[in-house]
Amino acid sequence: MQAVIMAGGKGTRLRSITNDEIPKPLAPVAGKPILQHQIEQLRGQGIIDIVLVIGYLGKKIRDYFGDGSEFGVSIQYLEETVPLGTAGALSMLLPLLKEDSFFLIFGDVLFSIDFARMERFHREKQSDATLFVHQNAHPFDSDLVVCGEDNRVLRFDSKHSQRDDWYHNCVNAGFYLFSREVCDQVPEPVKTDLEKQLLSGMIEEGKP
């Protein structure tokens, strides 16, 4: 299984930490960059084939991780020459994919996840896209994931929506398992929002 990490974030809200000198995924947590924590989690569960999608200050990431050998993994780089949002780079990803599915991870999240369990769930549900979701402490100002009884995603509820009734506290964690066919939904490298455009479009088309 491969992992693709979206590591092109500028980190505007973390400017007091990054000082505009490093990209957001290199922001330090407990003495290591966020991205290094992610790579170590992946390697610990046998996922050593990694694609890093870089953009803003991407050279800093290349210089730190190189080909990944010092971290026990193999790293390829996909560079955005212009910002493509959270999903635009998927249009260029297919030549780098070696299997029929891959993990997609936002480069600013810390996680401890049973990847094998998530993969089993993905295959049991015969999904094109599987989202890792969680409860958080502030659902009232978060975008929510609305699911049916069979755990199928029905829609996304914007944090700007008026919510006058009871709702599930179910929030997108920025961690996905995609079938490679998902990349076909983004035919050109144009700025695309993963949730609002790509996934919402798949839901409208009845894709699982």
C-alpha cells in the first residue's frame, strides 16, 4: 500500500511558529516535524512507499527527507508549480501509483491509526473513497460529515449552515483511503477542493 501526503501547505495560521521560513508540514511537534511523525507512523505499520505532494517552500522538505532512505522509507515527490487546492494534484498522481488504492493524508495532522483495519473496511464496503472521521470538541464551528446507517457518506454540512436540530458530531480527520479511480475525477491540474467539489461530486453521482 502506498501513502500520498499533501505537504504543500503554507501554514498561515502557524506563522508564529514557521516564521514563513518553513512549510507547515515541517512545523515542529515534540522535537520533530509533523511530517516526520507521519512518516514514522506509516513505516511502523509497513507502509514505506510514500509520495509527497509539495509546493510552498518544497525544497525545504526535499532537503530534509531526501529519498527517504534515512527514515526507512522510499519517497517520491510531486511538485505543484501553482497552488492546486486540496485535490488538484490528484490529476497528476496516476503515473506514480503502483496499486489499486492508496492512503491520502493531509500533511498537518498527527495520527495513530490502524491502517490495516481501515483497509479492510474500505474493501468490505467496496468503496471508492473511505474517510476517517472523529468526534471533536467544537462541532458547532466545524464542517460535519453526514452518514447513513450503513456508514455511507450522504453529504457534508458546512459550519456556516444553520443547525437548529440534533446532529452527529462527525468530523473529517484529513485522512482517506482512495481507489485510484478517484484520480480520474480530476482530469486536469486545476485548483480543486477535495470535499466541496471532488467528494461532493462523487456523492451526487452515486459513487460509493
